[in-house]
Amino acid sequence: MLTLQDCVDMCDFTEDEIMAFAEHEHVPEIIATELAEYLIHTPEGVPVLRRYIMEDIAIAKEDNNWEHVEKLEMVLKHFIAKHPELTK
């Protein structure tokens, strides 16, 4: 049986990115891993996944959860660094 860590190790995402996707989609982390891995290989996948993180940042700001905002901003920074096509 595969563990969550096994799945994270086989995909193109960090554990923090997977947690952000799971939070946004309100699904277990293992499902978020599958969803994100599928999306990343579609033409609209990278912008969609970036938007998910940005929406979570906005929600955390509305909730005044600044620690979570900080963490999500680091996740976004890392995601954008891995996907330079976002800046084109």
C-alpha cells in the first residue's frame, strides 16, 4: 500500500503545496496529490494551482491568520519559482 509520503515523493509537488491544495479543495491530502498531479500536466493546470494558493492566502488574510498567510506565501513563492512560465 502506498502512503501519502510515497505519493508526494512521486509527484512534482512539495508536501506544503499538497497541503495547500487539500485545504483549497477540502479533500484529504492523498486526493489532493492525485488532483494536483493531474492538473499540472494540463494546459491550464499551473495557473489553476497558483490561483488555489492565492485564494487560500486571501481567506487566511480575511481570517487574520497571519501565520498561515506567511506559510502560504512561502508555498506560493516556491511554486512560482518551480514554474517560471507563470511570469510570462
